[in-house]
Amino acid sequence: MKAAFKWVSGIMIAILIIIALLYGFRHPLAVSLTNHYLAPYQLRLDCLQFSLTRQAGRWQVQAQQLCLSGAGFTLSGEHLSYDGEALGVARLTVIHQPSNQPAATEMQPLRWQIPTLPSVSIAALNLQSPMLRQPLELAVQYDQGKLKLDGPWQASISLADNHAQANIDWSLADLADYLPLPATLPPELLTSLIQSQINFDGQHVTSQHALAMAFPYALAEQDCQIELAAKGTLGLSLDIIGLQGQLDLSALPLNLVTGKCQLPQAIANAYQPGQIQITVPQPATLSLQHLAVPHLQVVLAGNTTGQLTLDDLRWQSPGTLTGQYQLASTLTPDAQQAALFPLAIQGQGQFALQLSTDQPQYQLSGQDWQISAKTWQGKDWQADNIMLTSDFTYDLQQGGEITASIKMATGHFKDNVLGKLSASLSAQSADLSSAKGQLEMTLDTVTTGQGLASTLRHQQQFSLQDALFTFSGSSQIKQLQLDKWKLADIGLSHEATLPLAAPLQGSSLHRWQLASGLHGQVEQVQEQINLTLPPQNAARFTAFARPLLPQLSFTQGKLGAKAKYNLSNETLSGELDIASLSLSYQDYQVKEINLAAQVSQHSGNLHLTPARLDIASVDVGVAIRDISGQLMADEQGLRIQDLSGSLLDGSFLLPRLQLSEQPQQLTLHLKGLDAKQLASLGKESGIEVRGRINVDVPIKLAGKQIEVQGGSLYNEGPAKLLIYDNQAFEDLLASQPTLAPSLSALKNLDISSVTSKVDLKPDGWLNLEMKIKGHNPGQKQDVNFNYTHEENLFTLLRALQLGDEVQKKVQEKIK
């Protein structure tokens, strides 16, 4: 008995010791057992403080604190009670902690195996997540697979087959305090009803959201309003552990109406599309770090029609957007915009935008860009069949390159017609403020009211640096016909430096040369233009003079000129240099013209500092030599003063000659003319006159007409008249027997006085009324002889030239 008591007592003591140990280690034991039970669910109990009580025949578990963690979240409960049928929680805090590890490509749902749960009542469920602007607090009730949420919005959720399913009617306004929505969203969008069907399997949320909304959206900077409308279903699937998912917008097109927008540029406003529809036909993948849209399509309607597609559109945290684009569009302006024209645009390329830096960076490229128009016209001009093609790349840090070409079939500007035009451009730029490249251009013809230019070619190299544009190049014109002038093979070279900042002044140099070798240059420095015609062989100028005077030829000597024109005060100054210039016109010969003159123009008048004009000889049938005078110009016009020279072994003096077509009167003084040479102009054989003659010729000029009235001719000292072997004079004596004694006294006459009145009509008829007084020493007879002579002076001079011309031709034939 005593032994049995000791055995029983030992057992009781052992049981008490075990109970004491279990009670003392109840918390860690409960945690260990719970974690063993939760391991298949990828959950872990981190803390537990509880006590057991028995009330009304039931055990109750009272937990002051419970800590639970799982993949992507931690849970902390306070004041929990459980009696086997119901679970009550005073406060439950759930903190969402997204995983930094990327999820598998195929998202497999977590088999969380929802157990059979008792009734659950959570007075305050506090949800915290990086996706929320502030914690979300809800009241939760669960009973027999039905879960009800009560907070900023209400929801009813069914739990069955390891899935949670919910139907929620809500709006963005319900999320405004919790999700980072843009502050500028219109009220119509915030309050639009969204009907959501949500399924949750423990890891993945899949949902469908039906919505129908239409609202205006104001663009303050453009001072316009866009009407947006979206109606359809949005699909969303999300892995809450890795925060990766898919967004399906294929059944939710977005429509925009832009007709109420007035853009700041009239040309852009005229072409704007009236409607825009944006569709995303394939699901997009998303996470907190990226968004990938395989294909996005923008359809344009209205004045601008066409389609813009974006492929492989990717957004990557912290702010990189990349993608490919393709555009095909037709732009038709408003009917009210008569100056604008339809355009066709197509092209493709790639882009990249980096927004994470202080200054946004971007990259853009384009291939096979084409812009074409059948007709582009303005008030006074029109261009037909224009085509622009281009390839380009641009990087905000590394710069860019562009190659472009443009073609035009024909062009019209007022009465001017341009033939086929083609141009090509290639340029490289380190940034938008600097660039370098080259331009080539060909223009078939340019037809104007004054003439025609054909086969124009131009090429140049250019650079832009520090707001300074410079270029150098060359141009060729195959043929230029301007009014009466026709030139061929014109070559030009160009150099220019043009600042793009105010004041817009710069410098340029343009050199030109003709096939004949004639050349010159035009230089512009700030507001001054310098024209230079270097001294060169005068024969090169013949082609310029011939259209005005077809029989004019420059035979020798040099011509040169310089001129400066100031754009600010519109003044002109220059120099004219003529050295040993000889020319021929018809059969007139002018030799060795020399003139160095300073020319200026201001106050509306041409000014020429008095300059000496020297001409060695002029042959108009009568040789005029040693000609000189003063050439000048001022308010009174261009004129020659004190023009003098040698004529018929005498001299002449013209005090003033106005070089204009204004009517003028002047007097030509001829002195000491050799009477023998003067008489020989008539080509009469057998008549000889000796002595000197003076002539004063009052001349009236009006345009191209010349007239002399009251001119006088008189002798200078004694003179002699001899007539011999002249058949005409002998016939006169025979026909006038009564006058024969008096007329025969003229055969040998010592002349004491010769006076004559000279008149010249504009048509060239010369009339001389001559009075001769003298003495015949052989007959010892005094003679008073009155003589009238009429002859066309122009015909006479031409006859003198023809005689020389015939002689020249005969000599050429003999040779």
C-alpha cells in the first residue's frame, strides 16, 4: 500500500511538473506548433501572448498580441478573442511589403487553401502599403463564407474554393485620399461609377471593371477644352507579392473630341483633327518598376485623318520611356483657310525619354519620313507636286544628324515660273544651338517677264556655332537670258557670316565670272555693300554692250569700277577707271579713252567729282584727235565742260554739253580749220582752197535730234581759191555765157573775206549761204561771190565712211 502510494504520488508530481512546464512554456510551444501548422501556407507566427479561460462550459482564448508574417506582408493583431465559434479582433494592422525579387514569367496562384473559418469580427482593420497615400481603415465582418467591408466604401466578398470574389460599385473619388491620383482630374471623372468584379486567390488579383464616362478636360496653357469619353471594360490582373500584373484595355477605347480647342498658331488650328480615338488592342504588363505596352493605336479623324501607332512602348522606373512609332496621315485644312493646302505625312522611328534627371533627356529618330503636297499656294505664288523625304536621329546629349531631300515639279511667283527643283540637305548637330552640314540644289529653269535662266546649280557647306551662321559654296548658271542680254556658263562663289542674334548684321562675299573671263565680286559688311569690277581687258565687256549697240566692239584697253552702297542712309559712292580704251561702232573708230572718276549718289542725285576725260582720236569720216574735257555731275545732271580737240588741222571747243535727253542749247567753236581739208570733204577734184576757217555753231539738242540755226563761218587771214581741170565748172561756164567772165575770176582768187550762214535741220540737211570777197590777180578783178549750198550731212559722212570701207574690202580681197 505504502509502495502504491509512493508510485501514484510520483506520477502526480510528474504530471504537475509537466503541467507546470507546459504552462510556463505555453507561448513558445504554441508559436512552434502554430508555425508547424502554417508552414504549408507560407505563413509564420512571430509573436503570441494569450491566455485560456473557461466560461459557460467553453474554453476561450484571449490574445493580447498576435504577430503573423507572410510573403509580402506582416500582420499585427491586438485584443483577440476566440471561443471555437467566433473570432473577435479589436484592431488588426496589415502592412504590405512588396518583394524586390522579380516574379516568375508565368504567375502561378498561391494555394492558400482557405480553411473553414469561424465567424470573424474585426472592429478596426488598418491596411498600410506603398501603393497608398495613407493607411486605409475598415471594419470587417465574416460569417459562413461572406465577408463584408465597411469603410470609405462598402464591399461584399464571397470566400469559396480558395478564392475571394467581390462585386464593388465605386468611383475614383472614393480612392482620392488613398491613391496618388492627379490633382487636376475633373469632377466628372472622379464621380463616374465603376462596376468591378474582383477575384483573389491569395496571391493574384484578377478583376474586370465596367465603366462609362464622358467629361471635359481643360488645357489651361492652350486655352481649350477636350471632350473625353470612355465606355467599356478594363481588365486588371495583379500579383500582390511582386506587384506585377497585366492591364487589358482592348475593350476600353478612349475617344477625344478636340473641336473646341483653338490652338495659338493659325496653321496648326486649321489642320487639327476633330476626333482622336486611342486603343490598346493587346494587354500591357506592369509593376512598380515598369509598364510595357506592346501596341497602342491612335486614329485621327477630322481635318487631319490617319493613324499613329506606338509599338513596344516601355516605361521603366525611375522615369525612362522608350518605344517605336509609325505615322500615316493626311492633313486637310479648313475651307476658310485658302492659303493652306492638303498634306500627306508618313514616317516611322524610335524614341526614348528620360525623366529621372534634373533636366529631362530624350532621343528621337526617324526613317523614311515623307511629306508631300500636290499644290501649295499663296496670294502671289504656287508650288506643285512637292515631296520632302528625310531620315534623322537626335540625342539631347550627343546631338543628331539629318538627311533630307525635297523635290518640286513647278513653281509660280507672280509672273515668274520655276521649273523642276531638287535639293538635298545633310547636317549634324551637337545640340540645338550648333550644327554643320551641306546643301545641294538644282533648278531646271527660272522664267520671268525679263528673261530666262536655265540649269541652276548650287552647293554649300554651312555651320552654326554660338548663334553665328557661316557658309561657303558655289553656284553655276548654264544660261541666262535677261531682256536683250544672253550669257552662258556663269560661275559664282559664296562666303557668308551671319549672326542670328540682334542686330541681324553680318558679312558675305560673292564672286562671279563669265565664260569670257569677265569677273567681279559683291561684298556685304554689316550695312555696306561693296561692288568691285577689277580692271580687265575691255574686250570682255563687248557681250554686254552688243545687245544695246549691236555693232559696238571694245578692241583694246581696260575697264574697272568700284562702288559702295550704304543700306542705312541709302548712299552710293564709287570709282570708274577707263584706261586706253578703244572701240568701234559701225565704221566709227574711237581710240584710247582714259577716265578716272569718283562717283557718288545722295539726296536723289548723281554726283561726279570733276574728272579729266581724254580721247586720242575719233574717226567719223573726219578724224578728231586729242580730245579732252571735264566730266562732272551734280544737281544739274551729268555733263562735259570745256570739251576740246583737234579737227582738220584746227581745233574745236564745246564749253558745255549736258549728257541727257533734256533739251539744251550750246555753241560749238571751230577755229583754224584747214580750208583745203574742209573742201576735200566734198571729194570734188580740180578745186583747191587754201587758208584757215573759223566756225561758230549754235546747236539745239532735243532727245536724239540735233538742229543748227544761225551758225557762222568766216575766214581767219588770207585765203586762196584755185579751180582747174573741173569739168563741172567748165560746163557751168559754157551754159552761162553772160556770167562766164565773172565766174572765170573764181579760178584764181585771193580771198579777203569769207562769211557764211550755217543751218542744219534735224533730218541732216545742211544749208550754207556763203559770201566770198576777193581779187583775181591775173585778171586784176575784184570779186564778190554769193553761194548757196545744200547737202545732207549724215549722208555725206556716211559716204566718206563708205569710201574708206570699199577701199578696205578691196584690199582684203587682193590679199
